[in-house]
Amino acid sequence: MRVEDFDFDLPEELIAQTPLLDRTSSKLLIADFPKNMYTHTHFSDILGELNEGDCLVLNDTKVMPARLMGVKEETGANVEVLLLTQIEGDHWETLVKPAKRVKVGTTITFGDGLLRAVCTDIKEHGGRIFHFEYKGVFFEVLDQLGEMPLPPYIHEKLEDKDRYQTVYAKEQGSAAAPTAGLHFTDGLLEDIRAKGVKIAFVTLHVGLGTFRPVSVDSIDDHEMHSEFYRISQETANTINEVKKAGGKIVAVGTTSTRTLETVATKFNGILQEDSGWTSIFIYPGYEFKCIDGMITNFHLPKSTLVMLVSALTSKDFILSAYQEAIDRRYRFFSFGDAMFIKGRNY
């Protein structure tokens, strides 16, 4: 299967640059594969698509203000550091710009010395490992000095950094938001619970690999990035019970989907408490072992995320849905509109 098969023409003006004032006011395209139909509505109507006894699964990761602007201690040159993954203790894997200025032993200071970082290693892909020095709590210092690492296709300044955070974000560690969850409010989640829909949480810390273009011609040649996930026994029990009773499992976002399918694959379809690193690559031909449907945003052409949502239905069905969204002027990507995909087993 060719990467080119997942391409589509997207007018640049449809890339959402800012979030809507009301999280629930975005458009919602309901893509019902079993009925082979599309319905256009608004996200606030998602309540009508979920039934008592179903389970909605959310990713409770919290985006770090991971972009730091600092200066080289030796020369005063400006350096941008983007935190990717906490390796161990105060050691972090990062991306640096301009990378050529940073060698092993280079020291960078941030916020007039509130935070210092010493480069301890250079990775094969050009990333840098830093050891950070600070007083107090690292994430409190980061919250004071860091900026939200918005995706490269967003050029507008984000006035309220909480809008690149879900209302249920809890576990620090993401370099990007699980954007399908940005449409939910506390009030909408209360209404969903009141209807008898179970709500369960998983954690997957989103890495910047999610925005990395696929650089090969054949899907089989693509090497997926790795991300840390965690699922509790409570969540596993809830999902197992819902599935046993015949309810639908609806994952909010590709990150929740990848977590659930990783664990379901590992334990033959029965979930249990687990954590680790996943590089699962889901594309057409994959047999889903846990989820029945997915709430998701609209993704970049030729991306692994378009391939993932195509696997839940079919490539032609998803690309037709995307064309409907383009024709009706839906907003795309992180701050854009949403789609509820009912998979082949829904």
C-alpha cells in the first residue's frame, strides 16, 4: 500500500489557527460506516450518538509548556529547546534549534538562571540529551518559563494556553495535545455520565513524531515513533465489562485508540493494567481488538493518522468523508472540527 494513496487536496485557509470560543460549538461529521452515510451536525449533539452502557475512553495526558527559549552560557547566543521525553530523573531528550550551536558540554540558561541545562549526549537523529538544574519543582519552573509547543501549521499566537489542554488533563508529559478531547467541557462530560455512558481514562504522552511527515513511498517501510502509555486496572475492568455486556467502546482520539489496541493486542483482547512504550502502527488491514468507534479531528494528508482512521472503516470511505468536510468548509487539524467514526462492527 502506497503512502500516496492517502493524499488529498486541502485548501490552506481550512487549517484552523485558533480555537473556537465555545469548545462544543465545532462542527461534527458523523461517519457511519455500517450504514454507509454521513451526517453533519455540531459537537454538542454527540450526546445523542452515545447510548447507555457504552464507554467513552479519554486520554488524560497533560501538555507541558515544553518550548524553552534560552542562551548559551559561553556566548550568549539564543537557543530554542523543545522537551520531548523525560529519560530518567532530570535528564530529557530534546530538539534544539539551531542544533549546530549545541555540543556535548554546552550549557544553556533560561529565565536569568532559574533553569540551567547541560548537554550530555547527541542522538542519531540530531536530538540532544540535557541534564537540567533548578531549585524547587521542575514542572513549576517549566510552567513559569515555558511556552506551549503548538504544531508547525499553527501560526497564530495562542492567547490562552489552557485552550491547548483538555479540561480533564492530569498526567504531565505530552509534547502535543490529544486534540480530539479539546471539544469536551466538564458540563458535556457530566451529561454523558448522566445518560449512563461509562467514562474511562488512559494515558498516552503524545510525542512530536505525531507531526512528522511519512518520508517513505510504501507504508510497510515506515517506522512508527514510540510513545509512553499507561492503563489502570480500573479502566481495564470498566472496558472489559462494557464489552462483555455488548456496549460500544468509543475512543476519543488516535492516542486513546493506540493505547487500547496496544494493550488489547498484548493480552489477546482482554485488557489489564499495563504501561510501557508503544510504536503500534495501525493502517488498513488491521483488525481492531478493542474499539468500535472513534471521535477524532481531521488529520494531515498522507499522515499515519489518516491511515489509522481509514483502518476503522476503509480508505475510500474516509477520503470521501474528508472531501465532504472540505466541501462544507470544516476546520482542519488541532483546533478544527471533529468526526465521529462508527466502525465496521458498530
